[in-house]
Amino acid sequence: MGSWRLNMVINLRQENIPRGWQVCTLPEFTKIVMGQSPSSSTYNYDQVGLPFYQGKTEFGKIYPSVNKYCSSPNKIAQKGATLLSVRAPVGPTNLALNECCIGRGLAAIHPLDIIDSKFILFLFRCIEPNLSGCGTGSTFKAITKIFVEELQFALPPLNEQHRIVAKIEELFSELDKGIESLKTAREQLKLYRQSLLKHAFEGKLTEQWRKDNADKLETADELLARIQQEREIRFQQQLDEWQQAAERWEVAGKEGKKPSKPRKYKPTSFDGNTIDKLDDIPNSWLWISFSELLYSIRGGTTVPPVDIVTKYPILRSSSIRTGCIDFDDVRYLAHEKIKSKSDFVEKNDLLFSRLNGTIDFVGNCAVVGPVFPENLIYPDRLYCAKLVAKSLATYCEYFFSTSKVRKQIEEHAKSTAGHKRISIPDITDLPFQLPPLDEATEISKILDEKLSVVDQIEKAIAENLLKAQALRQSILKKAFSGQLVPQDPNDEPASELLKRIAAEKAQQSKLVKSKTRHTVATIPLEPLSLKKQGKNGHKNNEC
């Protein structure tokens, strides 16, 4: 293995480390056991045998969670060993809470009895960001035992190791309290957001506004009648345009494909029995189906994108998140592949994610604002709903972000080929609270003002959580460069510790060979254990 890969992880020189520290490789102070997956016939969930860990998926904050057991383990990690993920992803770590079986996705780094197991854990967490890029392999990135054995570390004196662990735990404890407070605040903001939306669509946010403007409003009934009339006018315009196009096609000798006759959009409506089962709303509002606001809703183009940049960007399913469109998350279409002008998005269109592997991202709704890329197209993985009254777009976007509507969409989602997906009726048949148009505008305005503050606070929380993670890594880097705790000149140097470890390893190896020559029976190998050290790292006298 080339030294360049090791230097990616940690680049050490003896003259650059604190006095008393020693550059060494991992096998000089630990025992490394690479995992090996046992036969699947030995797996069980009845707690027969040892807990079995296959990789990072079972990892927790410090200790892994037991999901299955193995009755006939091939490779065993002892209690206190650092479990290192060596295979996709490379680098994450946990501590073995008890003796356990490890699969090929893990390695067990056993400290000698005299070395604190958490020192090894924190040491590997310090270099985790560097390790993550060192895996090789075409299918799963992984690191080998040789790679792990050749890693170089700066080992501090034993007493300093204990001081380092104690200080890290002290600082991490304070940091964890701050992180927990941030996460609690984030959850409270989510509750506040949903409470605000709930009140908005119950009419409570604009209760006083309605009283102040009672005689000035177009009623919801009048608004719905106007929407129905405008939808009919729009359809007649489409018919006229089609007839003109058909005439031009005939004059041109019927060359090419005949223009398709537009289909009349037919919204669904609720009967009285359905409405009676719905929640109470202000008297000036109406319960309608969402479809009654639309003049069309459809999926986008099925034409596959090309691998070059063109003038025709096409959105992806991941481009849409609740209340947000990522215009940078696009691919491109070739001009000659564009089949219909209806594949282009327009201002105030409502876009919905049709399918996703995660239910949270199915049925997400976002409105196309005034600024968006030219010639923007949407794919068949998205639905595009066009409103008759476009001024209701923001109000509708908020409607689809309420917890009640999200629950209804998730309940209707179907599972197909590893994806959750919804159909058009899952959107259009939803019961919708329609207020007078001016009140809908007022509700959107209030929500914009209040939720923009929530957005800013959530952004600040996210930034501080990232800073906390960076601070955690900074603490580890200081710890393992000798900058976190003071050095004590009275500490026994790490070089002496390593000499004793090497001497005891050699002595134990001789004992094993001697017993093997003179004994037929298998003799178990005693674990390597150095005599306990005194305050300054020297051996205590035995009685």
C-alpha cells in the first residue's frame, strides 16, 4: 500500500509532537480483529449466542443496538473494543458494550487492558473525516487490515491519555446539552408552525379581519361561481385555438400529426353528506374539492434527459420540497424531443412530487414564483396543477403543508417498486377550505410574515448544529495534538509504555510456542495485561 493513502489520514513526524509522546502504528498498542460474516443459518432473534453486528447500521451514539444474534460466530470482539466500520461507509465507530460477533463490515480494535477503551474510540473519531475518503473498491468502498495496521498515531503518555479522555467527556457533555437545547427548540418551532397553519385554515387567524371587512368581501360562493365561469371561458378559448390549428393542418395538406382536441376538465364536487362530516369553518367559507379550483392537472414529459446542457432545463423529483423549488437541481432536454407546450411550467403553477423512496417527500407542494429559469420543463415524476384563480397559489401551497393534509396524502400513498407514490385523485379529491379571495390573500400575508421568522430561526438552529459538530471535531483535533490538556513532565514517556508492551508480547509469544511444543491439548492464550501503573506511570511493587 502506498504511503500517500496513509498520509491522507494523518501525517506525523516525531519532532512535531509533544514531549513524551511517541509516533507508532496501531498494532503496537492494540490488537486488530477484522470481521467475518458467519453463515446466515446461525442468525437468530432469540438471543441465542452473541449479539451480531454487521456494520454502521446498528451504531448508536456510543454503543450499537442489538438487532440479531449469532449462535456460531467466526470473529469476536471483546467488551470495550472499538468497532470500526471498514466497509461503506468507512470510518464511523462505536464501542462494544459486551462480547459480540462482528461481520465483514467491521473491525474490532482491542486496547490493551492498561489503555482506556474510550481513548481508542476518540482517537478514531478524530480521524474519521479523513478515513471516509480512503476506501477502495468498485461496488463498496472499503479499507483492509493492512491499511489499518499501517496507520500511524501519536501516542501520549498513559496518564495523559486518561486526562485527555476525561477532558473530552467533560467538553462533549456540555456540547451535548447545547445540541439537545437546539433540537428541542427546533421541534417546538415545528409545533408552532403547524399550530399556526391549523388556525389559519380554521379561520382563527383572520377572525377579527373578517369582522372589520364583513361588508366589503366577495363571498366564497361568488368566488367559486366566478372560477367556474372562467374555467368555461378558458376551455372555449382552447377549443377555438384547436379549431384554427386543425384548419391550418388541413390547408397544409394534412401534413404531420393532426392537432389533438382539448379535453374538458371535469372537477369533482362534494355532496351534502360529505360536507356535514367535515370540520366547522366560518360561515363565509365553503368546503369544496381541490379540483374545483383547477382548469388542469397532469404529469410531465416522459422524454429522458440528455447528458449535455441545453436551453431546456427539466426539473427532477428531488427539485420539489414543501414550499421550495430547487432550480439548480435540474437536467436538460434536447429541443427536438419537446412534444407539448403544456410541459413548460408557468408562474403560479403548483408542482407536486408524485413519487419518492421516502414518504416524507411524496406529495410535497411548491408554487412557481415570479422568478424561474426560462423554458423550464417538468417531468412525469411531478404533477403540475394550474389554478383558475392564480392569486390563490400561495394559499394553496400553505394548505398542502398542513399536518392534516400531509396525513391524508401519506395514507393514500401506494407502494410500488420500492417507491411511495400518489395519483392525481389523491390531490384533487382533498376537501379544501375556500374563503373569500381577499381573506385568502390576507391569510397568506399573515403566514408569510410569521413563518418567515420561523424560517430564519430554523436556519440559525441548523447553522449552530453544524457549528457544534465542527466544534466537536476541533476538540478532538486539539486533544490528539497535545493542545487540550497540559503535559506533565513527571509522566512516563509513551516510548517506555510501548517498550513494556512489546516485551510482554514477546514473552507471551515464547510461552505459547513452548506450550505448543510440549503439549498436545490446546492451551488458551491469556490476555495481555500489564501490571498497574503508579501515579507517574511506574510499576507498583507487589506484596
